[in-house]
Amino acid sequence: MDLLIVNGTVLTMEPGAKPIVDGAVAVRGQDIVAVGPRESVPVPAAKVLDAGGGLILPGFVNTHTHLAMVLLRGLADDLPLKEWLEQHIWPAEKAVMDAETVKLGTLWAAVESLKAGVTCVCDMYFYAPTVAEALEQVGIRGVVPESIIDFPTPSCPSPEVALEKQRELCERYRQHPLITPAVAAHAPYSVNAKNIAKAAELAEEFDVPFLIHVAETRWEMETFQKEKGTTPVQYLADLGVLSSRTVAAHCVHVTAEDIATLAELGVGVAANPVSNLKLASGVAPLPQMLAQGVKVGFGTDGAASNNTLDLLRDAQIAALLYKGVTGDPTCMPAPTVAALLTRGGAEVLGLGKVVGTLAVGKRADVVCLATHEPHAVPVYDPESHLIYAARASDVQHVVVNGKTLVENHKVLTVDEDALRREVFRLAPKVRGAVEAVKAKG
Amino acid sequence: MDLLIVNGTVLTMEPGAKPIVDGAVAVRGQDIVAVGPRESVPVPAAKVLDAGGGLILPGFVNTHTHLAMVLLRGLADDLPLKEWLEQHIWPAEKAVMDAETVKLGTLWAAVESLKAGVTCVCDMYFYAPTVAEALEQVGIRGVVPESIIDFPTPSCPSPEVALEKQRELCERYRQHPLITPAVAAHAPYSVNAKNIAKAAELAEEFDVPFLIHVAETRWEMETFQKEKGTTPVQYLADLGVLSSRTVAAHCVHVTAEDIATLAELGVGVAANPVSNLKLASGVAPLPQMLAQGVKVGFGTDGAASNNTLDLLRDAQIAALLYKGVTGDPTCMPAPTVAALLTRGGAEVLGLGKVVGTLAVGKRADVVCLATHEPHAVPVYDPESHLIYAARASDVQHVVVNGKTLVENHKVLTVDEDALRREVFRLAPKVRGAVEAVKAKG
């Protein structure tokens, strides 16, 4: 064995599986080769990770984020959406988001993600090759697209160039152990029908995920209803671009018919509860989606609207939120939410056979969660503990693709302190860009 | 000076105050004697706490909790309310909650609270003298009542005995530097009108807080409307027991008239967003209360329904929740929520002149929050950072009443490891009690 993870209660997150008290996970190369009670798992191993009596579980899967936006975390909050975007986020992006800055932001976001137990991130930003490179450097698993949108972006002067870059990306990263290339169209209101169709065709051609923002805001829903007499989901369904490879971010404003469509076509929904609350977009009907068999995972969205990449927090807030708004305390129970955080997310990204549970033959993406801090004692039920009491700061060790990336809360693959210094150096430039816009009036 | 807290951005939480970059707080005995830019604060001091470039702010004030219930954290979740209480919480309490267990639970809860930046807790449980003793031992500030209810409790065979014990408590703890004695009546549906009035009179006599659960559930609201033709708030107002010394926990189900009454009488509301969501009680109309000038603070409620004592999380979830449910992204902005977490809570508990802000002449209840972990970098706005990005685990140092209780995440006044071992020993007894009830059917 190359790696043995021991001394914890194992939550495999396989459907119907019971927690394994004093369990262990054995890893050879990239793969899980044994999971079970400690005495059933082969020894010795080149390396042993001790979970310290805590929980051993699959890494969390962040199905929707904009990684490099960690650099804009907390830059502007509590604002109307238009003012937030036009006077703060866009000017800051325009001023600083070149390839080098995206690299820094992605590295920093990957470090934050790993320390919060996230082992797989689905990004949606610019400079895809740079993003992929940063994720590889840290060692985290990632789904990486170049985004297409009907106007110039920092990395692409036109949708045509974006499509060409997406093709190159798909060719370069097919069969990569960590990076899944993907194709993204920004949203049904920002990319014309022809370009959305081209993007979806490209995803089909390479058999990769097709990412798109859908029905995030009431404005989007109302605009489609008024201008096209349909909903964003039905519009995309009518275009023929929705399929089991689609990752539809948000889906806050969907009708019962939309939900049936998402279920029927096997579309995966990336739910972003914290961002949807913070931007006042609303509350996506997750319980209804789950009841109809829609694939659902959680996403943090970008740190400009979250303001962290703490996916566990998104899951925890979802578990609370839906009880409160439905009036049903049994809604979104801990085992359901824990499954969405791990297995559900993997399935949304088309990685359900690769990661998302601890099972023999899957890649070893594993988190050890400590349970000794006062807020974590006692633990009567491990899934309940994960969803109602645990914190990102309890994440002690993280393994991705068989490699130990975090040990005792320390990231091993990059120099966290050096990155922090670079982020500190950049922040005044970001602030300055926004102040310059303000000064212009 | 006895203590100097330096090297951080000071958020005094005084109304209208701006963050003080590179600020400092000086302490003599129990009191804050200077707050301002570092160079303006007198030196030297017997002890210096270095905030490491993070934030220096008032401790968080938990206006409603049931401390010893940390021992039941995660024992039963995702259940209908009746089943949760009758088949899990009450049997467990009956089996284990003697004075000794309440002591252990309160000590453990105080440790958890401190490590999460909470410097003042308003408890509502049994064995008040034991609770007060435990809080004193840890050194945390507390508001402590003996609860009156119309049936026997673990510590009182009758409401009459409870009233007598409340009187003794008020006499014993008047003028205590850390413990504020209080009088509690459980709720308008569980204590008869005569006893509620007696409790309120006793609070009046000793000039101490009067605590009561009010309008937590839809059931309570509907029962009062059906059986008495009024609301729980109006019922209490008509009894003449509501005043500026009242701490009304929950107030989820209140009418516009109720809100006006709460404002007019100066009642403080202890809002428990996480517990109210988790138990599916609903969403208290905090924005409306604040607009009408009602005093509001946050509470965690007991850890059986939270499942932690992480008050910062309650504040953060409130900031998100009200945006999402109102559709207004400017609702409950960070500075408002940060104020409720500190000053607002102190005012609700009648301690507004004692704690809640960093001001000369107030007691020194101070928290240093680190801002170096990846989720905390960069910080563009300290209040926004506190409410949208910070975590309880960022709490580095905690001072209560001038005394350093937590330094570099370590509690100095009690043996955390020894307490943890005791909680571990107790947990199987708690679980056994619930299983015995199940076995009986």
C-alpha cells in the first residue's frame, strides 16, 4: 500500500452505507484499494494518516465557482446587483485580471478549498490553461472551461476565439488524471442561441461537461417570459443543448415544468445557496428537484458573492434553510445533504464513477475531519455532526488522487505564506481600481 | 496598564465609529481605559496581546441559550418537534441532567463559547447556582436565571420553589462582576398568568432581566389566537409583564401590532436564526423589528437545536437569510449585523452600559480575530469580513472582564482535555437513556 488512512469513523457516502466505526481506507497509486473496518484493510503502507478518532469521508465537490475571484472577496457587499457589478466587480476585473493574476487567484483559491475539505472544483472563469496549470500545481481535482460570452473577455476577444480555445483545451486535457476539460457558455441571456449550440456541440464532441448559468435571478426569468414567452430552462431545452453532461448553475427561478425537464434530460444542477441568499437571488427549490430525481450538487459561486469557498457551509446552510422556509423539520435531513456535498456533486460533474464516495476502484479523494474541538464534542451521529456542527477548520488531512495535499492543516504542495504575501501586494491595486471608477463618478 | 491589546484593526462597535487601523486597547483591572490608534494608547503594560494584524472587537453576546444542552448536541436531528422532544431530548434530560451533569455541560459550553468569541451568555436552564459557579470558574460573563414552569423540573419540584430559588439567586449575585442574576418564566403557554406575573415582579424588585420564550412556533401563535383571541406578545403585554428588562426569546410569529408593542415597551428580542430554521419554526421578522426600533440581539438557542454555540454563525446566517427571503441585497448589511452581534446583544440583556462596545469605562470583553487563513485573505472591509468570511476558528485571543481567558486558541482557566474526557464518558449514558425509551416503545 502507498497510503493508509486510519483511526476514524468512515463515511463512505455510498448509497445506503452505514458509518464504519474504527474504519480505514487503503490507497495504491491514485486508487482506493480497500475500505472497511481497520482489521479488514491490508497493511503495511508507505505512509499512514491518522484521523485522530474523527471522520474519514470523501472530499467535497464544489460544482460551481469562479476561483480567482477570491482576490475580490469582500471588496463590495450589501449593494444592489447592478451597482455591485458595474461599479465594483467589473472595474476590478478589468484592472487586474490578467493571466498572472488569475494564476495567483486560482492558486490561492485552491489552497482555501483544500483546507476546507474541497477536493474537486468546477471553475468558470478566464484563461483556462492558466487555471488548469494552477490546479495541477496544487494537486486539486478540477473541471476547467474557457468561457464563451457575446463580448470580449480578458482572455478572449470574441466568442469565436473562445470556442477555438475550448477545443484546444479539450484536446490538451483529455485523459488527464486531475483536470477535466469543459466547455462553458456564460448564460442564456449573454450568449446567443447559435453560440450556445456550438458550445454544447463541442462538449458533445469531446464528451466533457457543458457548463452554463441558468435562471439565477428573477430578472432573468421575467425577461425570458416577457421577451420569448418561455423560461430560461425551456429556452435551453428547446435549443436542444440540455443533456446529462449539462451543469446548470443556480436554477433558482424554475417552474414545476422546468424541474420535470431538468429531471427528464438528466441535467445536473449546481445549487449555490449562500450566493443566492447574499445576492438576494432567492431560494432554489431543491427539495422539489430532489423529489423529482434531479441531480443536485452544491457550489460556492465566486468568493465575491459568498464570501468564501467553504462548501461545507453551503451544505449546512441548505440543511437549515429548507427546513425554515418549508416549515418541515424533516426536510433536507443530514444524510441527504451530506450525499449532495460529496456524491451528488461528483454526479453533477459527470465524475460519479471517479470520485464522490469511498469505494474500491475510485480515485482516492479523502478528507479527515477532526472531532475534538469543543463544538464537535460529543458526536452521536457522524452525518448529523458533519451537517449541523462541523466546521471547515476541522479539516485535518486532505488526499487528492492518492496524494496527501494537506496534513495537520498544512498545505504541502505550495508555499502558502508566499502566496499570501502576493495577495496582500495585489489587494491595494484592486481597491485602487474601484476608487478610480468612483472618482470618475 | 495591566493589559494592552495591539497590532490589529479595532472595531469599537460604538455607533458611527470608523475602524481604527493599527489600533490598540488598554485595560486596567476590569476596565477599558484607552481605545484608539496605537500611538495614542499609554504604555507599558504588564501583559501584551498581539492581534497579529487581525481584528480587535468587542466579545459576542449570546442572548439566548441553554448551555448544558451541549451534552445533547446531535443526539437527535431531522425529526418532527414532538418526537424530537418527547422521545429524545426529555428522556435524555430526565436521565442525566442532575446538578453535576449541568455543571459539566455548562463548563464545556463556556469553553466552546469562549473559543468562538462569545464573552457573555444568557442561559436558561436548571440549577442556576451551579451554572453561575461554572461560568465563574471559566471566567465568562453570564446572565443566569432559575427557570419557572408549571411542572416539576430537575432542580425545582414546583413553581413556588423555583420562585424562592430565583429570589436567593438575585440576592446572592447582586453586584457580582461577572454574573447577572435573572428571573425566567419558561413561556406563556407553560407558565400560568399568576406565576408569570410573580416572576416579572421579582425581576422588577431586583432590577434584573426577565427572560421568557415568546412566539417561537406557529403552534403557539395559533393556540393563543384560538384559545385566547390574542397573540402571545399581546397576552404578555396585557398581563403587564413586558418592559425594557424583558428578554423575549424567538418572537418568530409576531404581527405588525406585536412589533409595535415590543418597540413601545422597550422589550429586547433574542433572535435565534439557526435554531428557528433547524426546528422549522420559521423566520423572525428582524428587518421589520429593526425598522420599528425594537432592541435585537442574537442567540444560539441550545446546542440540541443549533448544533453549536457559534453565535457568529447565527449572525452570518441572518445576514444572508434576510437578503434571500426579502429579495433585497441591501437588507441586513454587515455593519448592522455586526452591531447586533455585540452592542445589540448587550443592550437586550440590559448590559449596554457595561459591555458590547470597546469604550473607555466599559468592562474589557475583547476578542482578537485572526485574518491570515486563506478564507480571510484579503480583507477589504473589516465589518464585511466579520459577517461574510470570518469563522469562529479565527478567534485567537479572548479577554473577559480584563482577564485573558483564551490565548492563541487555548483556554487558560480550565483544563479543556479533562472536560472533554468527562463529556466522552457521559455520552454513552445519554444515548442509553434514549435507547431505553425506544425499547419500551
